Amino acid sequence: MTVAARHAPVAAPIFRTDAFINGRFVPAQSGRRFVAVNPATGQPLAEVASCDGKDVDLAVQAARTAFEDRRWAGLKPSERKRILVKFAELVRAAREDLALTETLNMGKPISDARSIDVRATADAIAYYGEAADKVYGEIAPTSDDNLALIMREPLGVVGCVTPWNFPMIMAAWKFAPALAMGNSVVLKPAEESPLTALKLAALAQEAGIPDGVFNVVPGLGEEAGAALGLHPDVDAIGFTGSTEVGRYFMRYSADSNLKRVALELGGKTGFVVAHDVPDLDAVAEAAAAGIFFNQGEMCTAGSRLLADWRIKDELVERIAAAAQKWMPDDPLNPEAPAGAVVSAVHQKRILAAIDEGLAEGARLVVGGTAVREETGGAFVAPTVFDGVEPHSALAQKEIFGPVLSVIGFDGLDQAVEIANNTVYGLGAAVWSADLGAAHKVARRFKAGVVYVNCFDADDITTPFGGVKQSGFGRDKSLHALEKYSDLKTIWTRL
């Protein structure tokens, strides 16, 4: 079945297209809108409110009023828990609607949207809901004639700026712990994929989150995003996106009120394979999934395969064969292993990076082209380069697409040196039959998340984030609550 035939009869969800401010869906003050596009067809989906500084100011004012009158922060933690758990249940109940919206808006396979994105979004909201009444204070060990209470309390207004590759999950990783701590939230979703964020706003209201506590301002990054980053009444920003834009948010903080900024930025994961791995087929399958899943649009994508020279050629051959299983298809096809990249603009960026790799002299093993061009969509074939130099653009730049760069090494010491030789420090992996050696290598990686004999293992209970130019601050786990709260000491002389 063709893409046009499959998409034509789809009863598309009823999209929310206005901003959500103070409990109401409202158009942008300017009246301007931008077009949300289906990247699998290149056709428009909806015209979405294009918020700017005026809209952000209204949202921040609503959030501040809600915080100061304590309509949310003043609730018993057990009541916030009840509402957030109900929010998670409503997300699960709306699985089909949310999954279809996500797929149509950003191009990922519908099977992934259902089984991964909606599930993980609901799980994150429920997890932090359950955590809301389990945050304890402390008593400092001072002296018998003093009582020093150490309390953890919400910051106030939290801005959440999220990317387009996992629109719902990344949003939930930020707003759920912020809400659990009693903050008010202004969410600015990526302009490429704003539609599920607006649906989540309606579900939050249905769950019982009071007006003004959860606001969504879709818009362009240079307008809505910048306004949120510069706003003097925003207490903290949680941002996931490129390192380039992360630098802007650091500047916005310095140029405004020194608001807290937590950044989860780019990555260039080193996927290290020692010569003694017992099952090259399993490694090849993991390496292919690590770079081709979600069309390679992952900050932790295993984009640099570092293989011991003794097994490199054989491993590359097997990965090239495995790559064929990841050929993109219509995202609405339940059997599609991969879908469209998020936009035609991003497709051009990926293809330009491939051309740069060819110009540098790397050997193209498989892929390297746009595919399914007859659909009008933005699809890129799974691509593998061998003979990549560690200092080349292929090995250093984050491509954020289905492009694997293979580099040979001689011994694990050299592998660690090559893996760490990048400005990024988000993820790393090591595969070896010698578990002791693997763990010694894992400790030497300059990365926030390291996988040993596996890849992309994930659970909401473990912190996620990076070092170096991959940012700072952690999403997920109970540690995320620390980003959206502050310590206060109350000292009493007895």
C-alpha cells in the first residue's frame, strides 16, 4: 500500500492548535500561526498558534499567580500524587489518539509511538506522582539547644523547553518532577512537533491540575523559546536540544535573572567492541538498533562504532546486513522498523553530512541516500561508513540521523582515548567477554550513561544526562526532583 493510500482514509485526531494558558485554549495574541507538517508526506497537518513574548508573558503571569496563591503548591503532597496518577491514567486511555498524533507530526513508526512513547510518558507522570508524598526533609546535627530544619521546597515557575525527537517523553521527564514538587510549569514544545503537548494540556486539566499550573506555548524557538529563557519571572529552565541552543539558554539566564538552567544536549556516543565478544551477530544487531532506531534521531544514538581491528571487518559486514532490516517505511505501517526524519530541512542536513563524509574519504558501505522520494516525505536510508578518521567531521559532529561511523582501534586503552576525544559526553558503551575489563573501561568513559554488553537500556528509575558539552543536570529518577526544588534551612534556638 502506498503512503498516500494509507494516509488518505486515516481519521486524523482532532488536533489542538491554540496555546493553553491559564486553563484555556487561546490563539496567539498576534494571531499568527505556523504550519505543522507530516514529514512522511510533506503535507500540512494543522496551523498552530505561533506564540511570542506577549503570550509567554501571559503564561508566566498565570503560572506565577497560581504558584503564589498555592492552589497547587499548597495542596497536600498526597493530593498532588492523586491528580498526577490520574493524569497518567488518562494518557494511557488516550494511547491511540496520542500515538497517531505523534506519528503524523514527527514521523516515527506508529508501533513505537504506541508501545514506547505513550507508555513511557504515562510511566514518567505516574512515577513522579507517586514520588510527590515521599520527599522528606532533614534535621541537622547541631546541638541540644538548637533545631535546624532542612526543607526541600518548590522553586516557583519552571520553563520546560523540549525537542522534537521524543516530544511527549522529553516533556514528561521535565514537567512531571516539576509538578510533583509543587511548581507551576510553562511548556514550550519544539515547533516541529507541538501537537501532542497541547493534547497533554487538556488531559492535565481533566485530571484536576488547577488552571494556571500547566501552560503550553507553541511557537518558534527564537520567539517563544527566547522569551521564556529571558523572562525575569521564570525561576528555572529545563532544556533538551542541541548544544548550540543550550548555549543560548545559558546566555538568557545571564542576561535576565540568573534563573537556573538544566541542559541535556547533544551526543556522539562511542560504541566500543572488544576483540573477545562471543557473539558478533548480537553485537551487530545492537549496533544497528543503536543508530537506526527512531531514524537515528537520538542524542544517545551509537553513532561512532569503535571496533578492535581483529574483528572490525567482520562486524561491519554484519552491521551492513542488519541495516537492511531498518529501511524506513510509511510510519503508519505497523510493521515499519523506521519512519521519516522530522522534516525536509533535517533530511537535507543529514544528506549534507553524508556528502561531507564522502569528501573526507570515508568508505560508504551501505545507504547514503534519500529514499521513498516518490512519497514527498523525508526519508533517509540506513547508512554505514567505514575507515572513518577519529578527528573527521563524521566522527565529531552530531548528525542526528541514521548514519554510523566505524573506527578501528588497537586495544581498549586506545578505544577509551578515541571515545573520549569529543566535545560531547552523554553516552558510551563497551562490549567484552571480560566483565572486569569492561567495567574498568566504563569508569574511564567521560559520559553520563555507560552501557556494558547492552545498549540503550532504560528505566525511569535511573538518572539521564551528560557531561562536557552534553550539558548538566539529570532527567529521570528521584534525582530529577532536585532540579525543581530548593533547600531551605529554618533555625530555631530552643
